[in-house]
Amino acid sequence: MTPSFNPPQRMLMGPGPSDVHPRVLAAMARPTIGHLDPAFVAMMDEVKALLQAAFRTGNELTLPVSGPGSAGMEACFVNLVEPGDTVVVCVNGVFGGRMKENVERLDATAVVVEEAWGRPVDLARVEAALKAHPGAKALAFVHAETSTGVQSDAAALCALAAGHGALSIVDTVTSLGGTPVLVDEWGGDAVYSGSQKCLSCTPGLSPVTFSPRAVAAMQARRSKCRSWLLDFSLLTAYWGGGAKRAYHHTAPINALYGLHESLVMLQEEGLEASWARHRKMHDALRAGLEAMGLSLPVEAACRLPQLNAVGVPAGLDEASVRQRLLERYGLEIGAGLGQLAGKVWRLGLMGNSASPLHVTTCLAALEAVLAEQGAPVTVGAALPAANRVLFG
Amino acid sequence: MTPSFNPPQRMLMGPGPSDVHPRVLAAMARPTIGHLDPAFVAMMDEVKALLQAAFRTGNELTLPVSGPGSAGMEACFVNLVEPGDTVVVCVNGVFGGRMKENVERLDATAVVVEEAWGRPVDLARVEAALKAHPGAKALAFVHAETSTGVQSDAAALCALAAGHGALSIVDTVTSLGGTPVLVDEWGGDAVYSGSQKCLSCTPGLSPVTFSPRAVAAMQARRSKCRSWLLDFSLLTAYWGGGAKRAYHHTAPINALYGLHESLVMLQEEGLEASWARHRKMHDALRAGLEAMGLSLPVEAACRLPQLNAVGVPAGLDEASVRQRLLERYGLEIGAGLGQLAGKVWRLGLMGNSASPLHVTTCLAALEAVLAEQGAPVTVGAALPAANRVLFG
């Protein structure tokens, strides 16, 4: 017989999920009610309004897709891109590559603007690609590349897209709630995120927002959306305003309780205060890491505060460091992916994991394990450096 | 400021979600750990084995898709059906119609075998359709139509498909755990379900199992799967056996805790005992409804014990009855859908909602509200009739 599952105690400082606040966990455990219950429908309206605030948008079409961040990505592409369309896709990490896959599986053409992993998207080359492909349906890019810890200039990229008559499709999975995501100010058209990063909810929901321009493009389609599940023309009849909701699929009720609670907490803290907290924790972690003698390979100007790529000292087996952190302290940090595998660790400071407790624990544990493994680290300097940032 | 959401107290006896057991809710609230954590990966293996047992299959490709039942449906079609294929689709309710949508959005041809809502799929007409369309890629049907409460003969339909060289795609969203779903015995090829019906978990996951024949068909595709998110050739690298998992998407960790717990509970009770419980609660409810003078329009031979269509007495406003049940007692029952809208209610007895408490409460509350609204019901007979079945 299989017993119940009781997870080990962990501190999550990888690329996501981040530590989920006990208030959000408690919300997930509230009794399930029906997906058409008047009380649930009223909660859906609140989730929508709270998401609009988090995205800084007035977009009517704003909802959490019932699936992981990849479902939100796929929803944007499958609703907006049709066979034969051309989409300029910026690839500077794993998630740009996934966007390309999405375009190609829709029998559309992906014009790829490639950039070295660890570098932001190059505006001049994007502009050249848009010029070389007049009539491109969309420009797709990742605001915050979770695979590298790099932030690209979303405002400039959205403006480039609009200037060339293309829609912008923007991945903000790792940025929403942690660094400014200003959908209306950017003029972003289809913007998606995830629940399990800086919103500090459990994984499984993907907030998406479409501008009126994106909605118009959806309505002007020549062909039906290829996915029934993700077809926003159907989904909005359930998520749209009004008391009379049309059943589409059974919403993940308890997951939505969790998202609601995490957005209530974000509202209580204030969006700007949350951005400032992520920035401060990053500054403290960085100060500690540098005092220890470790390097952050991403250029300071485009570093994501909530996801820190840290160079692995030469000759070190990075996997054994992660394993020891997990086994001894229950501390999870992330490995490098793709081009950066073996070269960096990824230290997440997202949502509930962006706290002095996390920064301090991570520095102390990492220093102990690195010193033990003979890495050239300065012992005893990291915590005082971090404390100066944290507590003055 | 938006306050936290506290759901009203409900008793769920609609078409799903069903009442979630406190053990499952408690599991959902356990701390989130990483989707590549060794402890989580070991739990995934248990979920897989428990699902194999629930589906009565040895299929290696057995996993919960990260989305609602409709995501499981879409996963089956998008992995198996290619543009230009022909699929025979049986439509005798809402969900057969959704299958047709799936086929057509894949640029394949749906040959529809239509049946009146409330009737099971007609075997002779399915056979004729398969004969008329040699080379059809698949036969798709709904085992347990949630919209009508009708069960079709899955064993015979799977055999017909196999006899004509077609794959069988089977919807068991409402049957899994409640009535026999015998995937290997039937010879079913792609079978999907949902977490929120007779498994009594929260909505948001869709268990799917593929036979070796379905896996071979997937591997023999001429074109890439159109969905990146649902592409089983990628997903199985994460869900597949072995300690080394390839990241695909971030799994909905806490939802999987819940599914694991609900499957552990099913194992504790025993699959056959669960089927017997659903049958007994149905017998009791039916005895009570009939004693009250209400009718069950679906023929006894193909009635789903876990979803009871009940005829609305002539001249009655069915919506006001549901509304009063919800407002007074917190009791949710389902409305009729499509062809049956206004004509039936749907009373679910699924999973944790298949209990003497639910049967008794439902009969008592329904009788009180119907009598008050002047419906021609016999008062005082329902509970004794149900009690005779429940307690002898």
C-alpha cells in the first residue's frame, strides 16, 4: 500500500517554484465549491481585477489560463498566429527557443533573432529583422529569461513591434510582481506570466492579458483557433464579466483560491514595495556573493534581481554542491540550463523567497559547502556584506 | 482593498467537482517543493502506479496532464490525429461534440455518429461508419456522458475500433473510480479522465493512459505534434521512469499532492469497493426519487450510478429549485445542458459525494423545496425508501 505523501522541508531558491506563503497554502485547502457558484464567480472577478493591477493594465481580456506558464505561452501564440504568418522571435535562452517551437508548430515562419545566452535581446538587430520582414504578424520576446537571469528592454521592444505594425508577445513569467511589468505603458499586446515565481503561488496557473489590438487580431482570424482548450473566444465567455457565465471547462478551483490569496498579499504589500524588496534582497545577496569571491556573469545593467546567475568556480563539480545544499540544509538552488549548464548556478529570490532569511541562509550554506569542497572563497565576509545592505 | 476569499459552505452534488475529502484538501496545503526534487520525482512514480491501478492497465505511458479534463481530451487528439486523418466520433452529449471540435481543429475529418441525448452510442451504426470509412485513424467516444448520465458500452466500442484497425479514444472523465474502467480488458488505446469527479480531488488534472499501440501511432507520425505543451514525446521525458528527469514544464506540485492523496484513498478503499459504493448510493437515491414520484429518464441498463439525470416535473421553473437548494442548504445540483436544458437536473454521487449523508440530505432538501413550489411529489416516502437500501 502506498502511504500519504509528506514532502521534506525545503527552502526554495531555484528558478521557481519559489517558497509559497502559508497564507496561500491555507487558501488552497479551503473547501472546493462549484465553478459556476455565484460566490466563485465573484471571486473570479476579483482575480481578474487583481491581475489587471499586477500587470498595470486596463485590458478587459485578463485571466489566468488553467495550466502552467507554458500554457499561457501557447495560448498567446495559438490565438494570434495563423498558418503562413511570420513572427520575429528573439532567442537568448530556453524560453525564446520554446517560443520558436510554438510558432513553427502553428505552420508559421519564425524569423529568429539570436543572442548569446546571458545577453539581452539586441534592439538594433530586432529592428533590422522587422524591417526585413514587413507584414510580420508579431514580435515575440522574453522579458525576464529564467534560464539566464537576463532582463531585456520590454518597453523598447514593444515600441519597435508597434512601429512596424506587429503585435508584441511578451513572456513575463519570472518578472511579474518582482520587477516592473507595465503592460499599458509598454503597449504590450499579449503578455503572459506564471503563478509560481514572484507571485509566490503554487505552479499551475498562467496569467495572460491581451490588449484591444490583440483582441482585434484574434477576432480577425481567417481560421479557427487550433486549440479548443485555449481558444480565448470561448474562454472569455466563462471569464468575461456578467453574472451569466457559459461553462467552458471546469476551472481549477483550489488553485485559483491560492492565486487569489497571493494577489491579495501583493496588493497589501503594494506593487512598488514588492519591486523594491526584490531589488534590496538582490543587492544583499550580490554583496555577499561578491564578498565571498563569486562572480555574477550577467552585466549589471540587465541583471534580474529575482534570478541571479552565479559563476561556478573553475574545476568545481557544480552538481555535488547543489546536492549537498539540498541534503544538508534542504536548500534548493538551480542548475544552469543549455549553453550555461555546468557554468552557472541560478539563485532565485522570488516572492516569498525574497527575504533576509533566504539571503542569509543561502550565503551561509553556500559558503560552508564551497569552502569544504576547496573552492577559492573568502570565508567570513559574505554575511557582514549582506547585513550592511539589509540592515544598514 | 480586496480581502481574502472564504468560500461558503457547500455540499456538491452536481456534475462535478464533487466534495473533496479533507485529507485531499490537507494534502494540497503541504509545502511546495521543487518539480525536480528527488522526493517529488519519487511521488510522481507513485502517482503513475496508482493511476495504472485505477485505470486497470499496465500501460507505461500513464500520467496526469497538467490541466482540466479538456486538456486530457486535447492531448489524446493532438498526439494521435494528424491533418487529413479521418476519425469516427460518437456524439450523444456535450462531450462528444467537444471531441468533434478537437478533430476538426486538427484539420482532420470527423465522421459523426449521432445519437439522441440520453441514449447510449449505437454499436451497429458505429460499425457501419467504420466500414464506410476504412482506414479511419480512430474511433472516439465518451464512456460516461456527464451531460446526460448515460454510459456506453466501452468494451464493445473498443473492440469495434480494434477490429477495423482504428485506435480507440475514450473519455472516462466521469467514470474513473466510480464505475469499472478496464483499459487493458477493453483494449482501449487513449483513455483520459479528470481529477474532480469520482476521484474526489480538486479540478485541474487529467489522468491519461496510452496503450503501446497508441504510443506506436504517436511515434509513426508524419508531422510534429501541433501542441508543444501537450506533446507526449516531450512530456514523457519528464514523467518517464528513471532518476534523471528532463524538465518540460513546471508541474502543478500541490495539485499533484492532492491527486496522490485521493489515489491513496482509492487504494485504501479498494477499486471494487468504490464501484460498489457508487452503485449502492445510486440505488438509494433512485429509490428515494421514485418514491417521491420523480422519474429518471435514462434507461436503467445504461444509467450512470454516479450521475443521475432526473426529470423536472412539468411546469416547474427548474432554475428556481436549484437556486433555493443552494441558498437554503448550500446544496449544489446540476442543470441540464444543451438538448436537456430545462428538462432534467443532474444529481452527482461522485467520490466523496457518494455517501449516505449526501443521499439523505439531497432527498430531504429536494422534497421540501419541490413540495413548497407545488410540484406533484409524494411527501414522506423518499427517506424510508432510501434508508431501506442504505441500511436494510
